[in-house]
Amino acid sequence: MKIKGKIVAVVLSLLFVILFFSSTYTLKENEYGLIKEFGKVVETNAEPGLCLKKPFIQSVMKLPKEEQLYDLASSDVITSDKKSMIADCYVVWQISDPLKYYQTLKSTSNAESRIDILVYNAMKNVISATTQDEVIQGKDGTLSVKIMENLSGNSVEQYGISINLVEMKLLDLPSDNKDAVYNRMISERNKIAAQYTAEGESEAQQIRNDVDYQVRVILSNAEKESKSIIAEGEAEYMKIIQDAYNSTERKDFYQFLRGLDATKASLSEGTMVIIDDDYKIIDNLKLSDGPSTAYIAPTEDAEE
């Protein structure tokens, strides 16, 4: 009886273990879980940890959550100006809807095959609508942006996936015509540079002409204004002179001073000048009756 009891306990333990493992499963942070019942998906789970399922009749299919890298094979493309180029790119993609992904693609190989077709068609459409020079200039990322915009119109979401990045690894010319294309591009750039230089010189000359004209106008206005100011100053000066000698006394005094200056300039050293009493200007200078005398020092001109 003891042996039978131990056997029963072992069997029950084994059944419990089998039941436990058949009714539970674990998901990691980077995994989706698809619960399949008789081959049909009945539930999707994105929560990590220990999860439950119906034992024996349900199974779990796990799909990756993280981004995946797919490297496309290099291919020939034709630009809008009928020039051949070699393009090589890679794609970063991710499962966004595990149920749609399973229903439409089922496997990674099928997903990569579909991505290859979609990205190549988008790249071909973009490059075929772009000249060779524009394609070469698009190496800075512009071309990748246009390819992503073209992909957004192809309903990639219908496959339960999202394409997060398309990046060009190689975008080059075929080796047989690379040198000829580069020489042509150099010639075109030199022509454009010469045109810009000519336009710049023409604009610079126009600016210089405008500045010279403005300088002439400013100088002309300044000269006109200076002459007007001088004329006003001379008029004011004449008015002051007129106001200063507008009486007989002032006029006589001015004439007397001018006479003294003339006399001083014509006399030599030690010359005596006798001034008549009729000069009103010296009435207050008389020291005694009779003619007044004054001594005037000669100028340097007079000494010579």
C-alpha cells in the first residue's frame, strides 16, 4: 500500500507539472505572444511575464518586438535624365501589429521579401523623378526622406509592420562613365560660378555708381548750403558795419583811426605829428592851449 501511494503521488506530481507547463508561458520585454487554438490565432499578448493559456489545446507563437535590420542588395536605377546609377540601402523595420503580421506574412523571410519589393519600388520612383545631379546632392539625407514619404503612400501598415528608417549606404555611378560624369559636373559648376561672379561684379558696380551719385549730391548740397551760409554771414557783417557807423561821430572816429593807421605806416622813427584843434576826437586829450602834439611809433614797414 505504501508503494502504491508513492506511485500515485509521483504520477500526480508529474501530471501537475505537465499541466502547469502546458497552461503557462512566459514573454520577454521584446516579444509578442500569439495564442493559437487548433491553428487559428485567438488572442495576442504584449505583456511580459508569466501568462496563462488553455492546456493542451492552445499553443504560443512568439514574435520579436524590437527593431530589425534588413540590408537590400545593391541595384541599378535610372534617373530622370536617363543616367544609370548604383544604389544600395538598408532598412530598419519593426512589427507593429502582430496579428496582421501573422495573417499576411507569417515569417521574417516573407516580411523581408515584401520590404525588399516595397523599398526598391519607392527608391526607383524617387530616383526616376530626379536628375542625376539632384540624386548625388541628395546623399545628405534628402533622398532618404523622399523614399520614406513614398513608402507612406504604399500602406505598409496593412502587413502589420512599420518601416522606421531607409538609409542609403551607397549611391554611386557605374565605373565605366564615372569620370565623364564628374568632368561634366565640374564644367557645369565652373560655368555656374562664372555666372555668379559676373552677376556679383555687375551688382557691385551698380552699388558703386549709386554711392558715387549720392556722394555728388551730398557734396553739391553741402557746397550750396555753405555758400548760402557765407552769404548770410557777409550780409550780417555788412549790417553790423552799417550799424556801427550809422552816426557822424562814429564815422569821424573810424576815419580818424584809419588816418592814424596810414600815418603810422608812413612815418619813420622819431617823427612828430601835429594835430589841429579842429579834430573833435582829441578835445578831451588837450593838455594846454594851442596845437596838440602826439608821438606815433613807426611800423616795421616804415622803418624799412
